[in-house]
Amino acid sequence: MKTTLKLEEFGMFVFGIWLFSLLNYQWWWFLALIFAPDFSMIGYAFGNKTGAFSYNLFHHRGLAILVYLLGIYLKINALQLIGIILFSHASLDRIFGYGLKYENGFQFTHLGKIGKEQS
């Protein structure tokens, strides 16, 4: 089942790349921004609850799709780009096992515990 889920996430990542190709941006923008959502981890400096909230906000594909669709509706390419980056990044993270976070610590995700001591 893990392989199937990773393949599904990979498919969504490729879909994000395809959506990006429809925009009029050079490819280096995608490469430069793909890890930008990880800056949301700064929230952990203010505690697990704030960290989980900020991380999950920037890694929630529903929000990514909403931002992308808002960009289409308002005809704002930058919003479409942000939505695509958020969507693609969330899929890339989930390929590597990084899921949405619980409030009891960074290593506790909806995909299971991450880190050296996976119990």
C-alpha cells in the first residue's frame, strides 16, 4: 500500500509540474520556489501547536487548489504559481513520508511517526 500511495503522490507532483508548464514562467522559478513552503516550519519556534498550524496551512492541498483557482478566476498568474507550488510541494513531501503534523511534535504526522525512532 505504501508504494501505491507514493505513486499517487508522484502522479500529483507530475500534475503540478504540468500545471506549471501552462504558466508563462521560466523553469528556474519552479526549482527556486519548490521548497519555499518549508519556511512554515519557523512556526515551531513558537511551540508545537503554532508550528503544526503554520506547517499544515502551507502543506494543505485543499488550500493550494483554492489559491490556484482564485488565481484563475482573478486572472492573476502569481496566485496560480503559488497554488501550484503549494500543491506540488505537498505532494513531494508526502512521497518522502512527511505528512500533515499533529500538535504533539514535528515527528507526529498523519502518515505516521517520522525520524530515527519510528515506534
